[in-house]
Amino acid sequence: MPIQPILQGDIPELRQISQPVTQFDNQLAELVADLMDTLEAHRGLGLSAPQIGRLQNVFVADTGDGVQVFVNPTLHEPCGSAKAYESCLSFPDHALCIERPTRVMVRAQDIHGTPFEVEATGLLARVVCHEYDHLQGVLFIDYLSEEELFEQLLTNAYVVDDDETATPPQPPTDTDAVAGAIAEESRQERQMVVDMLAEVSWKLVLTIDMLREDATGWTDGVNWRMLNKASQALEATVDLLSERLSTDGRLQE
């Protein structure tokens, strides 16, 4: 099936509540095929029907174990909580730190209408919650206050991307203000480092999962122990530096 254009930004079309699927027919099969092809083309983790202009309760997810299809999903028994960076194919230039459950039960139907239940944990839980929000007309920017969103977008704007360089504003001239501006710039630089490490961390986890799925012999000889240790070390480093940034921020208030 053809790759579909993905709706972009905070627009009315992405603020609509999707409708339940009642007909499990060829039209549904075509919709799912479009979602899968579009997701693969953009190398995403999840994609919902509203994002390609179809207000139906359907989304697909692929966190490394193959594409999973969720029709008429509902979420139950969320537990745990973790902050991590996530992106959205409708906001391709932004990665935001969002708090999500670490575990959630998903009840849904497959493409034939057969009910099923799955326990989503870790990355899959995050993706499922993100895509389910799309079906409710909720965007990941809604989880941040205007101040938090601005701060995260400002921090991300300092990242050099290809030939584009973002330049922070010039500090004021009085001594106290200069010292404060320098401290704030240092904090933002440190936050940028943590953000980049966090992105590398979850991408490494996903990559390891994808490598483990390969059954062709291409990954023979891979040192899984070292890869897992690297992943754990990255995650621990992100947690440590995030906590220190949080502590420094409280001390400065």
C-alpha cells in the first residue's frame, strides 16, 4: 500500500477524537497496511490512524519485536512512572521529556476483530500510551506547561543540526546578571548533554532488541554482554546527571 503523508503540528485534525472500528473488512486491512508502510518508511516506533487523516481507533507500534496492530484499544492498570524523551512523527523536529507509566495493560482487537490483551512495559508502554493519546486527540506537548515546553524547546534549539547553528541571546552587562546568565547557559549546556545521552540510551536499547531478532547469522560474534553493559551504563549515567541537574536547580531557586 502507498506511504501516506503524516499530518504535522498542533492542528485541529489531530485534536479530534477517533471513532471505534465496527467493520473488520478490506478497508480496515488497507488502513493498517498504510500505517505499517508509513511507519516503516519513517523508521518510527508508532503511528496512529489520525496522523494519516483517518479518525479511527487504530494504531501500530514497533519497538523491535515486529509491528503490533491495536484496534479499538483501551488502557488499564497503569503503574510505575518514568520520565524519558520521546518524539512524534507529527513533530519531527522535537524530542520532549515526558512522564509515562512504566507498565500498562492493553486490551484491543486484532485486524480480524479478535480480542486480545497484552502487558506493555518499558518502551512499549511509552509508545502505546503515546499512540493511544492520539486517538483521544491528545498530543505529547499537552503533558508540559507552557513554561516547561518553552524551556525544553529552547534547550533543544541550541543543538547544532547540520549547517544550522542556534545562538543563545547575549547576556546583560551588569556583573550579577552576567554571572547569572553564565550559570544559566552552563545549566542549559549540561541539560543538552543529558538530553543527547538519553536519546542515545533509548536508541541503543531499541537497536539491541532489533539485533537480537536477526536470525540470519549476521549478528554472530556480537558481544551481547558488552552491549548490555554499555546500555546499562548509559542509562545509569543519564539518571545520575539528571538528578544532579535537578538538585542544582533546586539549590539555585
